[in-house]
Amino acid sequence: MIEELVVLLVIFVLALFVGFEVITKVPPTLHTPLMSGSNAISGIAIIGALIVTGRSDSTIGAIIGFIAVVMAMINVVGGFMVTGRMLSMFKRKPEESD
């Protein structure tokens, strides 16, 4: 049980470091299009986290799975918000007539 927890925590921490390094290397001009494109990947991560959480036999696994679901949902919602803001920048403003 303890070994399983250590392995899961090591994988989680490594994924955090890799994700942070990948995101910080993206130039700001590419961040918005990549964020909107990553919503599909985050959706897959949500499904995986839900499966892992549902199949967990331990409380620790369920807690870590719940944290993974919450983090992936924050990423999806943030991605949609950024995409909506980006798309609104390209909309034409209605012309006011006198």
C-alpha cells in the first residue's frame, strides 16, 4: 500500500514538473491557440481520472483521483474562457448609426 502511494506521488510530481516546463517554454503568441487545442487532451485526462477514481480501492487513490479531476476541469474551463475571449477579439463591433 505504501509503495503504491509512493509510486503514484512520484508520477504525479513528475507530471507536474514536465507540464510546467512544457508550458513555460511556449511563447505568449502561441499560448492561446495551444490552450484552446489542449481542451480535447484535458477532456481525455478527465475521463482517465474518473476511471482511476472509480476503480480505486483505497481512500488515498480516490483523493488523488479527485484532485486530478478537479485540476483537469480547471484546465478545460480556463481553456474555454481563453478561447472565448480570443474569438471575441475577432468579432466586428456593430456600427452605431446616428
